[in-house]
Amino acid sequence: MVFAILGAIVSILILLNRLANAGIDLGGLNPFLWHRRKKWKDKLEGNPIYQMDSSMDVVALYMLAVVKADGDISKEDKDHILNLFENEFNLSAKEASSLLISSSHLLGNGEEAQDNVNKAFERSLPNFTDSQIKSSQELIRKAAGNLEQRPQAAHKIIHDVEKVFRSTSKVQDW
């Protein structure tokens, strides 16, 4: 009986060795390896707006999203955003331009940022203080300018951002 069990175990091990030599990967059956690979793949292939930790970067992204809600951004809107970046975030002209370029690249066509405001703020929201929340809402409204001239999508973005901010309250400084 003992020899039969040992013989079966040896046969299974030899069969698994042959399968591995033939190119069949049995490592995919490991649930821990599968979970680690899935997390890495999601991080690698995921949208980078969901990985932003900096509160300033997320606010800059949504300032641009409100202005770019109709798909186009005018020269005046671009200058207005750059001016806000320089004055409110205390950035140099070069840094403000760099922030605008990176925000524009991350925003893309804007659909992802418009549809998933909660998810975009998820990582950076704990870093916001109450005063930053208030100033962020004001900045996004300043970026929008005259809201009556903006499309409905801009109104929706502002509403969704304010809804996200209402769900938190934490005291901390910039």
C-alpha cells in the first residue's frame, strides 16, 4: 500500500516535470502568483489619473477638465489657467507651463476624468485639508470663469468635485 502511494506521487511529479519541459506553465495555477500579477498588470495598464497622490496635481487636472469640457481650449482660457497656476500655486512660468502640459496629457479627451471623479480623487483625498478643499473648489470655479458660457459637462464636473469634497473633512496644512 505504501509503495503504491509513493509510486503514484513519483509518477505525478515526473508527469509535472514533463509538462514543464514541454512548455506548459503550471505556475499560473498558483493563486498568490495570479493575484500579484493581476495587481501589477492593473497598475501598469491603468489610467495614470487614478495614481496621482499630489493634491495640487489633481486640482490642476480638474481645473483644466472644466475649461476643456467642450473639447476645445482657447488661447484666453490657456492663459487664464497658466495665470492661476502661477499665482495660486506659486509656480514659475516654466513650472506652470509644465503642469499645464502634463495635466493636458493626462486628461486626454476628458471622458475618463469626467466619468470617474471619485476614483481620480481617491488616492489624494486624504492629503487635503479643510482649507485646501475650500481653495480647490474656488480654484476650479475660477478656472471655469463665467459658468453660464460653459457647457453642461463643466457644470457636472464642478458638481461631482464638490460632492467628493463634501464626503471628507480632515484638518491639516498644505
